Amino acid sequence: AQRVTQPEKLLSVFKGAPVELKCNYSYSGSPELFWYVQYSRQRLQLLLRHISRESIKGFTADLNKGETSFHLKKPFAQEEDSAMYYCALSQYNNNDMRFGAGTRLTVKP
Amino acid sequence: ETGVTQSPTHLIKTRGQQVTLRCSSQSGHNTVSWYQQALGQGPQFIFQYYREEENGRGNFPPRFSGLQFPNYSSELNVNALELDDSALYLCASRQQGRDTEAFFGQGTRLTVV
């Protein structure tokens, strides 16, 4: 069965510090992994996806199939990064996307 | 280009009643997915519609049903409402295909009393 685990509900770092939001998944096939972000009073939006291997707003995420992880990283956190972050997994063609419970990131000045 | 819009934004219903939530997909998108997000949880997949047919369903009972119309807008219907159905209901639309981005609406907050 597909499952996404985000072990940290809350994460707090100081501005300029590195940040890593953890995501582990279980899936028997070849998953497609995503990170979604929800800023205060805004709708859920795509941050990045593993297949495009891009860096968005300084964030990167590497799919590690051996460890079944897709951790989100940023070397220097900014206050505007404070938001709710969700890791998500889907099958081919994005049917049945499964979300983790989310991590609330707070970046302190 | 118009975004995904959902109506109503808030709704209060009584246990046992029925509710219909609506979603207008983004222009050019032919696939709509519905999610339930309980407080403190991530979105849970309810079902997905592509070209007016359901083509994926999560672990929700049959009293959760849906429709997609020729213009790709969609409805989520919930019968025999239960207190645990209280949640934020999200709609997302995209163009069917590998690795296409899903765009979310603002959601409908349903409260069952």
C-alpha cells in the first residue's frame, strides 16, 4: 500500500540556518514524489517534484530509493519559508495522490 | 487563465443530511480530484474524475459520490452526513498525463453538527 510519513509535525529553525524536512514513503512500484507548500491563508501549491530535479526557492529534494526517502532541504532558511509542507506520492499518471500529515516549518528571525 | 474555484467556502449541515460541493476546474484541465483534509492531517484522496468517469478512488464509503460535467467542472456529494465528515474539502484540477501539476482550490469548510 502507498504510504507517506512525515515524522515531524513541527520544525523550528533560525533564519540562515539549514533546514531539512523529512519524508519517507512506502510503495511497491516506481513512485512519483512531490512536495507541496501552503503559506498562511493561501491555497496548497506545488513546490517541486522529483522527476524534474529542479530547485525552487532554494529548496531541493532527492529521491533515495534505497532509503525510500524524499527529504526537502534548503541550506539557508528565510522567514518567508515559514509554511506548512506536505510530501506526496502518486502512481503513474498521478492517480490517487497520497499526502503525508505535513510539517509546519517556522523560521525565526 | 482562471484558477480552480470551489463553492461554497463554508457550510454547516446537520448529521444525516446530504451535501453537494462544487468545483470549477482550471481552464484546459480535464481531470479533477477531491480530497478531505481533517484538522491537523494531510489531504486524503477521495476520488478522481477524468472525462466524466471516475478513474480512481480512495478509502471512502459509497455515500461519497461525485460527478464531472462536460465542461470538466465537478461535484462532490456526501449522503447521510456524520460528525466525522467535518473537514476541509479540497478540489484539484490538472491535465491528464504523466507529471502534470495539480492546482488546488481554496477548499470548502464543512461542519456537521
